[in-house]
Amino acid sequence: MSIITKKISENKSDTAWKLKIFGVVKNDLEFAVSKFIAVANTYSIKVSVVPLPTKKDKFTVLSSPFIYKSSMKAYERTIHRRLLYIYLSPTDDIRNFSAITLPNGVELKIKMPSKLATVKKSETGKKI
């Protein structure tokens, strides 16, 4: 069962954090996404989930490298991916999501919004 929510930020001052979640087991991935949605609903934070295409890695391995070179074993690994947009107003905090523990085999990449990157660049005077 896939979880898809469509919520769009009406306020222009909201910053959108991009969370890219990916894993090999689809049920673990959906469980992790549902955890993020549950935390967002408790703090009344807007979230939208975008399902990304499944990536398939195919590779072959020689079963016997010396005599029987024609016998090979084929393997395939599927990686399921989701993209979460979390719309935070200036009063909300991203640290609300730090207590979430992800299942084994599920990875997370966080991309900071460009608005925050420009603020930090102007404060420090250095490029980020």
C-alpha cells in the first residue's frame, strides 16, 4: 500500500526541505515514510511525498572462472525511492524529525533549502 499525500504550501515564507529516502525493501521504506508523516502531522507541518522511479541494478558473476566460463549467475537489486518535501514555516524546527529511527536498509539524504544557504552565506561571508 503506497502512501501519497498532496499538500502544497500556500505561504511564500515556508522553506521546503528535501528528504530523499531509499531502500531495498519496499515495506521498510513505506514504514519510514509513514513515520515522517506521523511526526509532521503531530506538529501540523505540511508534507508532500513524491514516489520516484525504482532503480534496478543488474549484474552477472562467473560461477567458475577457469573451465566453465559460459556458466554465469545473474542477480538483480531493486532500489525503491521516495522524495519528501517538508514545508517549514520560520517558527517550525527541523529538529522535530531527529528522533526518528530508520529501519535497517533504509537510507536518508537531506538537502537544505536554498533560502537558508543564502542566509548562512551572507552571515559568514564564505561560500557554502
